[in-house]
Amino acid sequence: MTNEAALLQFERVSRTFTTKRGVVRAVDDVTFAAMPGEVLCLVGESGCGKTTTGKMAAGLVRPTGGRILFEGRDFATMPERKLRVYRKAAQIVHQDPYASLNPIRTVYQTLSVPLLHHGIVRGRTAAVERIMELLTTVELTPPADFLGKYPHQLSGGQRQRVAVARALTLNPRLIVADEAVSMVDVSIRVSLLNMLLRLRDTLGVAFIFITHDLAVAKHFAGRGGRIAVMYLGRIVEIEPAAQLIRDPLHPYTQALLAAVPEADPDLTRNKEKVKLRSLEIPSLLQLPSGCTFHPRCPLFEEGLCDVQRPETVSVGERRAVLCHVVARQMAAAPMGPTTGDGHASDRAVGLDSRRDGPVGSMEVGR
Amino acid sequence: MSTSTVSTALTEPVAVTAGTILSVRDLWVEYRAERGMVQAVRGVNFDLRKGESLALIGESGSGKTTLAVALIRLLTKTARVPRGTVTYWRNGREVDVLALGAEDLRRFRWKECAMVFQSALNSLNPVLKVWDQMYDTVRYHESMSKDAAWQRSLEVLQMVQLDAARVLNSYPHELSGGMRQRVLLAMGLLLNPQVLLLDEPTTALDILTQRSIINLLRQLKATLGFSTIFISHDLSLAAELADRVATMYAGQVVELGEVRDIFYRPRHPYTLGLLQAVPSLTAGESEMVSIPGSPPDLIDLPSGCKFHPRCTYAIERCRAEEPALLTVGPQHGAACLRWAQVAQDREHVETQRA
Ligand SMILES: Nc1ncnc2c1ncn2[C@@H]1O[C@H](COP(=O)(O)OP(=O)(O)OP(=O)(O)O)[C@@H](O)[C@H]1O
Ligand code: SF4
Ligand code: SF4
Ligand SMILES: [Mg+2]
């Protein structure tokens, strides 16, 4: 079901790549919706499909299955020319700004090209003025000092700010940030994160924030945002950040949370650990049958998990999980865990995810 | 701690004496670069105790790897050690590591002090099977029959919980990242060293794999009793594994203490800053604060305390004076002129915790 108010909607989106060694299912049947100004953090381990999902959200990669709607319009079927308009509205910031910024362009050149090319401003004076504004927005001050700088003259954190400023040149409504703070040092990471949060609050930009670091995801999602956990191409759990950290539903999320070391010796050494049945990460070329987590899952049930592919089950409006066993438990206790925002209807367990779209409609609590 | 729990044909009996195994005094390392000399390690002092694990934490470029590499004398040709001593205690006798000749150095490396490098992928030779690489290592350092080397290789691979026979016959690319990291660990253990240097042992590994390596390291340390120095920019790894922690900034150890002192009672503003910059996952809401500015240029260092341009505690004196590690508590040192003020400001938080 299409959600009118959503900025971005993924409806059973898949993406496969054909490689020499076979067909890789990078993203498999992913459904979610992001409202204008919402933050959705995608977390998961390397190779789980986060980046491909992000690239599809930014219109850089087309899905091989399902539909992606931006402001209600299906862009998979858009002609290339229309898609270009879309790409303006959705911008991506990559992990490594050193690789994504042109080394022989100054900051002025990097930012003025898209501004002038897309006719956002006319003439050099207007461009400089707008660029100064953008640099101030990303806290590169005084802005005049940065106009003539080349990437190698900037620190990692400053380069990432330039990359963000470039993403902002076209007044996007969605920013996909792919591990955007992962390569900078901790002392600088916080201010970069806070700057991005300020953009969300002041410009109302929606974010798809990709990170392998759950603590960073929690911080960035804040009160209103959600976290989606991916495993082998599928979203196994999605819900408001605080709830996911406090009360994870999916066995994989539980294992991740238990495994993450934390910067507090007493706390981290006394964490309850989840024991996995196997440490091997299956190959995307040869995914396990049924639930792809079954070879490792502590809750594995023979004859069910290795045979039947689980479907996404919504638990309230903003929460969904992909697991036979959890779904059964939730169905047995429909008044079970609340979704946190207290509506009675949120507590219903909708087993028919197919029609409703498990996370198709949600409000942003801001 | 005892180191006698494991005895194999490869090792001589090591006298079990309490105390220090490796001692570093006023160590300096610099690199020749186009713009000038890079001051990568500056006047570092510490003792590594027997059986302990010491974490070196600090941001990129703070000199962690350079320091570790200097200890086993694997610095590149462009590097120079203008000053300092590294003493290794072999059976209670002092060994001057920086003065070792080629033959002694070969014995020292791997057999007494082994290093596992930062990138598990790059430090294995892609065209050689694991067995060939392990055999090369053994052969170079020890006269041992091929059979004995095979046995020992199986043994160490089992210690790191790998399917040993299969792994020995594999090429590195046939193994996952976590398995490669285990192979490297096993290679480090081959000649049963007293000291193991681990550079970012879990970086770039998935969380679940990371966890298994952490558990493994903890278990190996408990059973084998070796000492470790491990390097990490990730504070949580230090919180998990370290007995003591050394914070590095601009080539210097600016704070050194028991792990709980460093995390719960930091006295150097930089350590404090690092701790406040890490988002917590389950420990409730805590405000994250960033450290202003960026790390210094190691070719053209600031005067006085190298942290002063970024330090919220800095006073005029800090521009002129570079403090050494001052005693700020039992077994706890911080190189800060204003550590007492830091302590006073934190009194509230710290008593609340206690
Ligand atoms: N071969 C070299 N030639 C010149 N400078 C070097 C060389 N190797 C390292 N450096 C410099 O020495 C300083 C310390 O580097 P080092 O690699 O020891 O830091 P680190 O703390 O291990 O950093 P990271 O966390 O990034 O691994 C840095 O400024 C680095 O650029
Ligand atoms: S479906 Fe089965 S194997 Fe998959 S996560 Fe749930 S319990 Fe585990
Ligand atoms: S000595 Fe001064 S500048 Fe250095 S850390 Fe202490 S207060 Fe800050
Ligand atoms: Mg290093």
C-alpha cells in the first residue's frame, strides 16, 4: 500500500548482481518508508547490503525487483532524464571524502559546479555568496578561508564537511550518509555527527544514515529516528532506536547488542553474551535455506527455520521483525511489548505484512 | 603471573619471576619526510609487567604503531631512534634490545616478542598456503624438523579454535577475515613468545567476529600467560581486554594507569575528551562532547604541552611547559599541569559512581 505522506518508500525491493562466480543477492525483499525529515539508520555488518540499499535510495543503482517511490513516484520506471531530477533531491555522502572529492578542485570549484550547472544560482558573485552560506552551515568558518583550499589541505573531518556542503548545494530532501563518520577520529566524529543532526533539525532533510556502529546509530537516530538492522540483504528488524537497543526482538539484533564492546570496563565485561551456533558468515552466493540466519541462530527450530522463509511481521506501526519464532511469540501475546508511543493499535500484531507494508505508515515523533 | 602453564619443545623454561618483562625509557622515534622530521614517538616511558595486557589508545597518527614497531626493531629505513632504551628481561637478565646484533635480534623477534600487524589481509602472503607461511616462520627462527613444525602449527591453530588441518592447506583468500586474524594470532604464538604485540587486532572485523576474537584473546592470555601490548583507537577494546591503559597523544604517553582508573578517573584532559566523545550504547543517555581542533602537525609541534591548543583546561603555563607523567594516584600517572583541577571537576561524577 502506498503511503501518501512518505518521502521515500521501498516496496519489496531487491537487487542482484551477476558476477563471475554467480548471482549475488545484495538486497533481498526490503520494505520500509521514510517520512520527510525522518532519520532512518541502517546498521549491519560488512556486505549485508547497506550500501546498495543506500545507493538505490539515492537513485544511483536501480532495483532488480520491487518498487522505490520518491514522493509517491516510482523511479524504477522513470526515464533517465527524470531520474536526474530525482537525483538532485536525494544526495549521497560517502565514507571516504578523500576518494569522493576531486583532488585538483578547490572547495569553491567543487561547490560552484553543481550550483551553476543546475542553475541554482547565476553568476560568480551569487555562487560565492551561496557557498559562503553553505560552508557556514557545515561549520567551516570563517568560510572565506576555505574557498581556495584543495582537499589535501584539509583534515579528514573538514573534507567530510565539504562533502556534506556539496550534497547540500542542490537543496536535497534526502541525504544518504554512507559510513560518513567512520573514517574520522573519535575526537572529531562527535562534532560531525552533531552538525548533521542540526541539518536534520533546521533544514528538515531526511536521512538514511548507514553505519556499522550501533552506538553511533543510536545517537544519530535520537528520539524520533529508527534503526533498521540488515543481515544478508534483508531487514531483520526495524523500529525506534531506543526501543531497539533496550528491547531487541530479533535473535540477530540480540546477538549484535550483546557482542558490541563498550567503553566502560565493568559494564562491558559483565555483559550477558549470546551464544551463536556458528561463527561462519554465509556467502551471498549460496544463502542458507529458509531463514538465512538459521545456521547461526540460537533460537533455531529444525523443520521450520531451515525450511520456511520468514516474512516481515509488523508489531505496531513503527516496528517490524523477520523471524518465525518471534512472530509466534508476539502472536501468542498480542498485548506484548508496546511500541513506545502508547497507542493501543500499535500493540496489534499484523501478520499480513504483504498487503499492509510492515512499516508503510508511521509518524515521526517530532 | 605464571608463564609456566605451557611448555613445549620450542621454548626454554622461563623463570617465573614477578615484575617487569619489558621496560621502555625515554624512547624517541622520528621519520625523515620531505617537509622535515616527523616526531612520531617522543620520550615514552613505561614498564610492561609479566602477564599483563597493556592497551595503547589514541587517535590516528599518535604514534601507537611506531612505538610498537620500534620495540621489535622493525622500523622502516626512514626512521631513526635518536634516544632511548628498550630493556627485555630474559630469565631475570637484562637484554638491551636496541643494541642486539642480527643473530640475537632474530631470536628476540617471534621467540620472545612477536607482533601481529594491523591488517590481517595484507600481512599474509596471498600466494602461499598457510602451512608454507608458518613453516617459513619456524624455519627462520628455529631449527626444527618439518614434522615438529607441522605439529606445532596444528597446535597453535587449535589454540585459536580453527579447523587446523584444513586451514594449513588453505590460501589466505579462502579464509574469512576473522579466520585470517586467527591465523595471524596463531603465527604470533608459534614460537611461544613472552610478549605479544597486537596492532588493532579487531579493527575491520564484524561485530560478532570481533567478539569471538576478544573472547579468544582473553582465554589465550589466561592459559598461556604471555604479556600483551595491544594497540587500538577503539576505547571499548581497551575496556574489554586491558589491565592497564596508556593514552598517547602526539607521540607521547600522556596518561597511564589501571584500566578502571583510566575509564572512571581520568586525569588528563585528552583522555577525558576521548571518553566523552564515544557514544554509549546501553549505558543510558550521556552527552557527547567533541574535542575542539584537530591533532597537531608532528613536524611542527606546538610549544609546551602538545595538547594546549585544543585543551579547555589550558593556562598560560601550558604554552611554555611540557609536563612529564605526574603521579596522580596509586599506579596512575598523567602528563598534565592541571590534573588536580580535572580531579576536582570530576569529583561529583566520580563519587556518584562509587
Ligand atoms: N614511514 C613513514 N614515513 C614518514 N612518516 C611516517 C611513517 N610512518 C608513520 N609516519 C608518521 O608518524 C606518525 C605516527 O604514525 P603511527 O602510524 O605510528 O600512528 P598510529 O597511532 O599507529 O596511527 P593509526 O591509528 O592511524 O594506525 C604519523 O604522523 C605518521 O604519518
Ligand atoms: S526464523 Fe528461526 S532461525 Fe531465523 S531468526 Fe528466527 S528463530 Fe532464528
Ligand atoms: S598541561 Fe595544560 S594544556 Fe596540557 S593537558 Fe594539562 S591543562 Fe591541558
Ligand atoms: Mg597504527
